[in-house]
Amino acid sequence: MSYVMCYAAAVPTTQKDAYVAHARQAADVFKEHGATRVVECWGDMVPPGTMTSFPRAVQAGDDETVVIGWQEWPDKATHDANITAAMNDPRLRDIGDMPFDGKRMIFAGFEVMLDL
């Protein structure tokens, strides 16, 4: 069964184009290291919750948009065997600084249990 690495971040709304360019270059690196698909999503309807929500989770400000994304990998073993090499690939450094505060990014890995 496939493996998915999911993430969410708060991106300054004025930096959408910079984020897309950064994400596109990073996706190429992850795909070359074994990811089968990389998806990036710009928040459109992301309500602030009273207890929990995407904006609260990433401490999004009024001038920021929540983004989510995921990388699909053939399986957890492929992810685990390749993620360190991908993260250490000099091309990720060459892209430059992330156009958002990476300290507020959240991420987690999931084994796919149902895919219809």
C-alpha cells in the first residue's frame, strides 16, 4: 500500500507565486528520489476554528493563506530509504529560502488504508 507525507503551512498571501515556484522545483527533487506524485493546494475555504483548525495549527496570520500538500510514495520503505537523500539534495538548498516560516509548518506520514 502507498505511503503519503502530508504537510500544512501558512504562506504570506503576497508570496503565492514564489511559493508555487519553490514547490515546483522541490517537487522535481522529491519525484527524482522516488515520490510518485506531489500535490500542492492553496487555501480557499479554510475557516478558523474555536478549538482546532488549519489556521490555528500553523498559526496563520490575517495576511497569510494556509497551504496543504502531500507527497505520494510507492510504500513506506521507499519513502524511508529515499527521504534523507532527497532532503540533502543540494538542489533543495539551491532553490533558496522557503517563502514562508518553516517553523510553523506541520507534517506527518501516513500509510494509505483506503483509496477509492
